Amino acid sequence: MQDKKKIIWDVLFLLLVFLFTIYGVFHGEDMGAMLKAIKQTDIRWLFLGVILVVIFIWGESIIIWYMMRSFHIFLKKRICFLFSSVGFFFSCITPSASGGQPMQIYYMKKERIPIPVATVILMAVTITYKLVLVVIGLGVLVFGGPFRRHYLGEILPVYYLGLLLNVFCVSFMTLLVFHPVLAEQILMKGLDWLERFRIMKRRKSRREKLSEAMRVYRETAKYLSRHKQMIAIVIFITFVQRLALFGVTWTVYRAFGMSGTNVADITFLQAVISVSVDMLPLPGGMGISETLFLKIFVPVFGPMILPAMVLSRGLGYYSQLLISALFTIVAQLYYTMRRQLYNKNESEYQEVVK
């Protein structure tokens, strides 16, 4: 019941943020001109953008399928695609993408995958996913001087803040994984401090949950240390997966028949937006992502900036939301029907035995 209430709240929060975003972006704009510009785009390029979104979702399913095999769990790729879709759907609709992994674990349990195994694999996926984003962000910071000056001048504080939060997150996760004893001591002392100053109430259950979380990180550390070559392959796949999603904006650029800005600049501009908003407590970075797009892509799209933003976000986020929602429904129907079939066969077997 509590999970259902949380899902309802997350959906309501998503709709509220969506309505505020729509009002903030389109208030006072010429909607007729924007729609006319969108209708004139080359739909073949937009279709390629949808394919890149599918590749993005499919990439995680391949990673899950690949890592499961290291535990001698041999699943079909299409089942892993359902897991991936469930994760992206609930990540899209929950603040800070917090709902994805719990729901993936829920569906993995239906395949009799042990929760510790599912948790370790998804933790490794999260670490590599964040790591790739940090590497791209640091690459832009270290090697992208002219790029930053040309495109990012107005939003550099937001970019630096987003990069700092991501670096802190990855560093903290690395500490948790590779120095779990030290990390547990730090967290326990921090919890003692919060309870001493009555910022948080003293609860035994909270300490038990923290200890359980640290156990997961210790298991993840063992897993990563034993499968270094596999993790390197996972990082490579994650790079391809991330770049596929960032490349959606380039397909929008080509759909308008534009040229002159290279694919790398457009891809890394979209990556900058992801770095800037990834740690913010908004579903899909909604609101801030649109605002940043309208600021940094002006040199690329010029007067077509608003319709370009609509198509880029429509493909990169909203089509991802719809595609993953569709396959989440498929996953629910599949496991419901499979359970009903199992119950029917079990009932018929009991009748024969009688």
C-alpha cells in the first residue's frame, strides 16, 4: 500500500513539474510558428533519434544480461530489456531517478534472481553510469576551453555545480565500495552526530538499514575486484549508451536541414546539460533541462531554438518515458499472465493427483 501511495505521489509530482515547465517555456511564445517549423522537419532524421533512444535503453539491458552471466544466471535478452525499461520508466518519473532500481529488483525477483545478486549488479551499473558522465564532464572542463567560452558562458556556474555534485557522488560511491569499513565508520559517526543534536531521532532500524547497505557495498567491491575485465567492457558499453542518447539532438539538427556545427559539439552540449541536471531532485531534470537548452544551443539553432528544444526533449526524454512505459506495461502483463498460467497448471495437477 505504501509503495502504491509513493508511485501515485511521484506521478502527481511529475505532472505538476510538467505543467510548470510547459507554462515557463511556452508562455508568450508563438505556438503556431513553432508547430509550423516542426511540421517542416525531415521525419527520417527524427525516426533515427527514436532509434538512438531505443539503443540507449537496450544498452543497459545488454549490460544486465552480460553481468548476470557472471553469476551463472542465463536470461534471455528480451527479459533484460524489460528490466531495463522498468528501470528507466521509474527513473523518469521519480525525483533524482530514485525509483528505478527498487522496481527493477521487484521484477528480477519474479525471475527468482536473489536480491543480493540483483542489488550488486544494479549498484555496479549505477557506478559505471555515473562514472561515464563524470569522465565526459571532466573532459569538457579540462580539454574544452574554446568550447566552454563559445557555448557555456552564461550557464557555467550551473555546469560547475552539477559537475561538482557528480564528482562528489562518484567519489563517495567509490569510497563506499573500495573502503567500506572506513565509509561505515564515517557514516556511523555522522549518524551519531545527527542523533546527538536531535536532528534525527535515534532509531535502531535506521542503523540496521545502514549496516545492510554497507554489506551490499562490500559485496559490490568483491564483485568489481573479481571482474575487472568485464567492468571495463561495461564502461565501454555505457559510453556508447550515453553518447547514443546525447546524439539525439544532432538528429534534430539534421531534421531541420541545418549544417555547419559538427556532431561532436552538439553531442557534448547535450552532455553538458545532463552533467548539470543529473543530481538535481527533479524527474528527468524537467524544467532546468529545457532552460539550459534554450540558453546554450542558440549558436547552433538560432531562430529555430524553441522548436529544436521541443523536438530534442520530446525525443530524448519524453519518447524514452513513453517507450519505457510501454515495455513496463508489457512486463507487468507478461508476469501476470505467466503467474496465472502457473496457477492454472498447478490447479490442474492437483486435480489429477486427487
